[in-house]
Amino acid sequence: MPVERTKFYQVGSFAVGNRLLPPEQRAVQASPDRGNSLTCGHRACRGCGEALGARWAVDAAISATAGRMVVVNATGCLEVFSTPYPESSWQVSWIHSLFGNAPAVATGVAAALRAKGRTEVRVVGQGGDGGTVDIGFACLSGMFERDDDVLYICYDNQAYMNTGVQRSGATPPAARTATTPLPGQAFGQGKNVPLIAMAHEIPYVATATVADLRDLEYKVRRAMEFRGARYLHVLVPCPLGWVTAACDTIRVARLATESGLFPVFEAERGEVTGVTKIRRRVPVDDYLRLQGRYAHLFGDPPKTDVIARIQAGADRNVRRFGLVD
Amino acid sequence: MLRQMEGSQAVAEAVALCRPEVICAYPISPQTHIVEALSRLVTGGRLKPCEYVNVESEFAALSACIGASAAGARTYTATASQGLLYMTEALYNASGLGLPVVMTVANRAIGAPINIWNDHSDSMSQRDSGWIQLYAESNQEAVDLHVQAFALAEELSLPVMVCMDGFVLTHAFERVDLPSQEQVDAFLPPYEPRQVLDPDDPVSIGAMVGPEAFTEVRYLGHLRQLAALERIPHLAARFERGFGRACGGLVRGYRTEDADTIVLALGSVLGTLKDVADELRQDGMRIGVAGLTTFRPFPLHAVRKVLGRARRVVVLERAFSLGAGGIVAAEVRSALAGNGADVFTVVAGLGGRAVTKASLRLLLTGGPGEPLTFLDLNQDLVAGELRRAGRARRSGPPAENLLRDLAGGV
């Protein structure tokens, strides 16, 4: 019978969940007292980036607020897989209203808490990219503009995955979806909501990915240090929609940042205050090749002109945000 | 206290007396004076604690109300017309979640063609949204219905629309008896829902429900609406005891006891109708008027009772269903099923057109009439456009042609 050797994390590393670190350096997820906000039994797909991102983000918010918080959820995968009646995976106070109104519902919750003098209870809104950058965008912009005391988290998997992978305003160029058949999503479209959020000059805007969960935790914690409107945009790969292996979720998220296609940064009052540098820059091919939604770029012959345009976008991000020293 | 004041100001004062904790507002004519007055009451410190949120759309207004109500705050908003339609998705959501939001609808037509004046197309279009709908006849009634609306909403865990005619009531200066804070406090206890968003007692609100229970959830919603039919008269009676004047209820008859003809209507047009009935009574006609205060839930039994033995029932509607006919009349017909009375639908006062006594006299003293008529319809104008449209079958909006004809153009 083969014997599996138990591997211990290296002492002093920041590996996820390392309980050998000094307490102040440990991840929220390393604590036995973590919030377990999105608990087991939910119905997310294998390898779901959104479930991972949501659990880490909401647990970090619970940790930052000592559990004094309410979550408002837009319609979408996260809502559907977590609350099929009569079950719920949420171990926080949680409400789902509609697809396009989560930021406004969060505004209302915050207003009620203020009226009742319970401002120690914080409000977190969350939704996918469809609920955030498309149908919920007016409500999001209104919430930003009024500087309502809400942290809104967008889990961006770059299309409408819950309804079967249709194009959203966050779908990147050349990506194939059910409504952008080959040659895929056009160039020159889509919106960059983190930059739009910054244009509202709200207290805090940040991006993160599920490839760097410590960074995601840090950004949630940092966001909760501010009052007023805050926005966190988290890249969460979707094995179903991106046509990637379930085991590649973290890897593909890391390649999104290492290629420069998804810049990771934070900004206060509209000014960039921190950028996560690319440690080992990779060509966009490495990121694209892993994903079936870009398979049409790597036929025989490969569409080098399209890949070059995507690479130019990554290069622009690197210049714009100073991603490489 | 008796005061001479604008309807919108009076409603704002009444709402403030109900101590809402969150007010979400987006401006739309003719609702604006209500939310403007409330913003002054909040900013001036007369209404506190209360958060006044200026939102970016009606959809956001009601969505923020949903959040606030779910978090345990007494919540109010107001809208009209296009704004009500823009809220539609959230209307169904608020009622489905059982949130007792109270909303004033300053009734106004729906475009196109765009029209800011009064009719009931807006609220009638939301009759299936699960909201209780109460219609005010006067500004006094608008004031009193708002006080009752909060009590009703919170007792039944259902949202309530108080509908008042745009401009005709909202912008009219009338004598209004505003209740005192003590009276309202005695009538309306603080809002204490059994379930709120509270970190100390976490709940998941708004779960997905599939075929296994959706019918039951909907049926329970229907039962709550039916329960309102019991509670509304009870509340109206309690209101009368506390405030010394009758208001609200399901449907009210005026000189209906011995009437052969009864005109049933909603809203401010009832005043004109009662005057006409008085005049026609002097001419020897046995006519009465029924004022429907509660349109949703629809009080089938109360309507049947008030219409009594009338042989001719005229339902005067400020809205209609294109391609079908009267909306209220369809309900009245089912209320009178088997009773043998003839029910006529008269569509009147669309888009702010005045409903005059002269036209009503002519209508009610004329022959039996068609099952569906349009009061004061300009037949020449319609015929001209039909002739023009008949020459060539092409798509295009008719409104501009009609305006040209009215201006005497070619």
C-alpha cells in the first residue's frame, strides 16, 4: 500500500493557512475562529473561482468587523449556488433582492443602520461582473457618487456564467462566449470599472485575484478601515466559461496578473497608492493557451495578429500601472 | 389642526407624523412637492431620526427601501408614472419579500406620447405586483390613508401604495385637518418586524425557490392580500375612533340605497360624480355613486353589496387595458356575476383631460350606451387619422399627426 508522506508548510513562509507563522501574520483562513461565511454544501462548480474569492473576502470582512456586518448579494451564480431554498450556505446576515440593485439595497441597509444608530454594523455588497458592470452599474455609480458607507465587491469572471456563458461588459477581446461566437468578443469594447470607480474619487478602490489570497484579505481589511463607498474588483476564473481545468483556477488567475492583462493595484480618492509588481513576466500566450475560450487563436496557423493585439493591451497595462520595475 | 395647504405638503406632514426612518427619493412630476417637503422636514431636524437618501433612479429608490425595510427601518418613498414602471421589478420583489414599504403614487399617465397629467394608467398597470392599493378621493383622505397605510403594511407584512391624483390633488390647496403627533403615535406603534438583517441573529433573506414550493409561497401571498380585506375595515373603524372622522375602508356608497344607476369610480373624480348625482336626483333620477378606496385586494363582496340592486352600473375609469377595455370594470363584472345588472365601462379623463359635469350628465341621461365608451372622444380627430392611416399601411407614431390636425395644419 503506498504511503503518503505528510508535508508540513515551511516555517516562516506565507503559504495559505500557515499556522506556524506569528499570529499577526496569519491568514484569516488559518484561524480556527474564521467566519466560515460561505460554508460547505453549496453548489458551486468544481474549481469555482467565485466561491473561493467570496469566502475569503467575506471572511476577511467578518474578521475586520468582528462579525458586525450584513451582506447584500446580487442575483447570479454566487446567489444561486449558495441559497437554494430551503438551504443556505451563508453564516452571515444576508439578503438577495434583484440582479441589478445590490448596491442600492446596500445603500438602504446602511441608511437604516445609520437611522438606528447602529453604525458599528458594516455593509458589504457583492455580485458578479454582469450584476456589477452591466445591469447594476447605475445603482453602483449612484452608491459611489453619494459616498454611501458600503464596500462593494465584484467577482469578475468576465461573462454571464450563471445563464450559460454570455458576453458581458467585462468580457475581454477575442474571448469566445455563447453570444460572441468566433472570432469572439470584439476589440475596443468593454469597460474598466475599477478605473471608473476611481473617477468617482471614492475613498478606496482595489483589484485582486484568487491567485493571491493574502492580498485579497489585505485589501478587504484595508477597505474596512475606510468609511464611505469602497470598491473591490476580484478576478475569479470560471472553469465552465473559460474552458479551463478545474485544477487550473489559481494558475490561470496568476497568469492573468503575471502577463499584465489584469493589473493588481489599490487607489485612494482616485489616485493609485499601490501596485503589485509582476515577479516573473510571461507572454499573454501562456495565459490564453490554458483557456478553451481562446482556443481559436491557437489553430493552424495561429492568429498571431490577434494575440499581438492582446499582448499590446497587456503591455499598455504594464506601462500605465508601472507593473514591472 | 385645520390648515389650508397644498396636497403634497399635507401628505409630507402626514408621512413625517408616521416617523419613517428611511426615505428614498427620486423626483418625478407630479410627486416632487412631496419629497421636497420631506427633505426640508428631515434637514430642518423636525423629522428625526430619519435618513433621506437622494437616489439616482426610481429603481434605486425602491431598492434602497427594500434594503432599509429588511434592516428593520420604517421606510417610505413616492413616485408616479414612468417612475413607477421603472420600479416594476423592485415592486414585485418588495411584496415577495413581505416588506411593509409605504409609497405615494401621484397618479399620472404613461407615455408615449409623453404626458405629465393625471390618470390612473400607472398604478393600474401594477395591480398584480402584490402591493395593496388605496385610492384617495381628497387631500384629507390622502393624509388619513397614509397614516392607515403604515399600520396596515406593518400588520400584514405587505407594501402599500397610496394613490392620489397627480396635480388634481397633489397641487391643489384645500383645507386639511392634520392629526397631532400624539394621535398618530397612539394609532401607529413602532415598527418591530419579526425578522431583520442583524449580525446577532443571522438570516438568509431572498433565497431561490423552485417548483417544489413556489406555488405555496404565492398562495400565502394571496392569503395575506385577502387578510387585508378583513383588516382594512377594522383599521378604518379604529381610525375613526381615534381621529374622529371616517376615512378609508374598502368601498363607500353615496346615495346608493335605492339607486337604479350607480357610478363606480376611484380617486378625485368622485367629487364631481357626487355633484352630478345630486343634480340628477333633483331631476328625479335614482342614481348613486360608489367610491372604491381599496382596489387591491379587490373587495368583491363589499362591491357587490354596495352596488346592491342597481340595474345599471357605470364604471368610470381613468385608465384602460388596450385591446381589452376596462380594468376595474372587469373586476366589477366578476363581483356582480349572476346578479343581472348591466355593467358599462366609461373611460374618462386620460392624460389630464377634465371630466366635466356637463359630459357626465349627458352620459348618464343618455341611452343605455355601448359596453365600452370613451368620454368626450374627439371623433373627427380620430377619423382623420384613420383615413390617413388607411391610405397606406406604414408604421409610425400617430401623436404628431393629431397635434398637426388640432393646430389646423394639413
